[in-house]
Amino acid sequence: MTLYLDVIWLLNWLFDCLLLYWTAIILKKRAAGWRIILGGLIGSSIVVFAFTPYHKLVDNLYMKLLFSVFMIIAVFGFIRLKVFLKNLASLYLVTFLSGGILLGLHYLFQFKIYSLHPGMAAGVNRFGDPVSWTFVMIGFPLAWQFSRRAFGSMEMTNITYGQMARIYVKIDGFECTLNGLIDSGNQLYDPLSRAPVMIVSINGIENAGIPNDVLDLFQNPDSILQQQGSFDYTWSERMRIIPSKVVGNDHQLLIAVKPDSIKISHAGKEYHVHKGLISFTVQKLSSDDSYQCIVHPKMLTGMAEQSAS
């Protein structure tokens, strides 16, 4: 079998550069192009040593770690030991994640149990064949796209989880406990009292004690504009009309209700909101039902009590 050292080295150089580039993306650091190229060159040089009398030296675990150390120093430099170790760990995370996905796909589509025989494992060559390299060249970018999206999803989930709160609402005979998302983008206020407005989805809580006439109003809020004079609903004395602006509609009226109490549990503390309104909507606020209401950040600026839990 013929081995083309220049092709093997070039592919390793390219992949090492890609790994360093994606490591920089995960770390949210800007790295100069020449630094990434230099780091990839250092990492790929281990392939050249494999064809020299020093091949046993570079097969040593500590030497492989040393190459990784030089790669990180070349791309990100050395500021503090803690930062350096974080950069090094991120490089290995990206490498193992991308390589693990590739290995899994390879065995999923190409591995056949009936083709095994006792001498097959011993005949596996060190650098693969043109078919396996083609698989790597195609699968490596796909593996990274998958892992990058997964990392982005995990990061957003982590951010969202940090903004989650437990909400308890009581309005007359209606009581419910919901998961809420604290959203700094929610800037709804009652123009008269300047009370912050919380958005609550009625999906799943229709039968929790909301009066039927009020429920019909929430499902068709525009009907209130068609009424002449005063309107009569069970919660009429609690209702407020809140003007709002949304994308595609500069003038929209929301119906808000003054509750008996709002209690918010967040980060081990309990907030009792004495000045706040609730606007009910039929829309589903979360596609995965992770939260059912959007909490105004102003509602968490008051005095907090330590939660018993």
C-alpha cells in the first residue's frame, strides 16, 4: 500500500486548524488567523515524526500532551494557569466530541459483524485508506455542525434555566402555580399606576377557576372594543386596558387583571409583589412547555424573603 505523507500531513494540519478555530468559538475568543495556522502546524508535525526514528518518542502520552500545550500557547498564549487549563480542556472537548461523532457514524453505517475474522483487527493500518479519509473529510464538518448546534442549545438552556422562577397567582377563586421566565425585554406597564404587567398563558389552566365570561373575553379580547358604555364581567373591577406595541402592530390593547396576590420564588428567595398586573393570553409562550408566563423584571426589585426550601 502506498502512503502519501504530504496528503496525510496536509489533512491533519487542516483538521488541527479547524479544531483550534472551533475551540476559539466555544471560548468566545478572537484568535488571529496566523496563530491558528501556526497551532495547526505544531499539532500536525506529530505525523511527520511518526515516519522518523523518533516515532516511539511521539507515541508517548506525555509527548502528545506536550504538543497540545504548545498548540494552545501558540493560539491563545499563556495568561494565567487557570485560563490556560480551561483552553486546553476545551480543545480536548472539541476533539473528543468531533472524533466520537465520526467514530459512531462510521460504525453505524460501515461496521459489519459478519465480516470479522481473527486476523482482521491486526491488519488495521495506522492512517486509514482513501475511503476512510473521504468519510472523515465529509463527516468532520457535519460532526462539528451538529456539536456546535448542540453546544448552542445547551448554552441557551442554561441561560433560560437561570432566568426561571416559580410563580403563585391568586385572583378571587382562581389559584395556580406556574413556571415563569424572567424576561428583561418585557417592559409592559399600566400607564396610570405604572404597575408592571406579567404575561400568563391560559393553556392548561382554563379549568383552574377562571370565570367563563372572563375566559371568553381572554380568547377574544377585541370584543371589548365593540361594546358601548361600561362592560360587565365577573372581574370587571379588577380589569385594566393596557396599550402595547408588538412587531407588525403598533397599536394593540391588552386586558390586564389586578390579582389578590403574586408570589415569585427565584434563586432561593421569595418575592411578594404588591403592585403588579396580569395579562392573560391564549398563545403558548413556550414550545416545550418549560414556562407558562413571562415575568416582568420589575417584580423582583422589591424586598425578598429567604425561601423555606
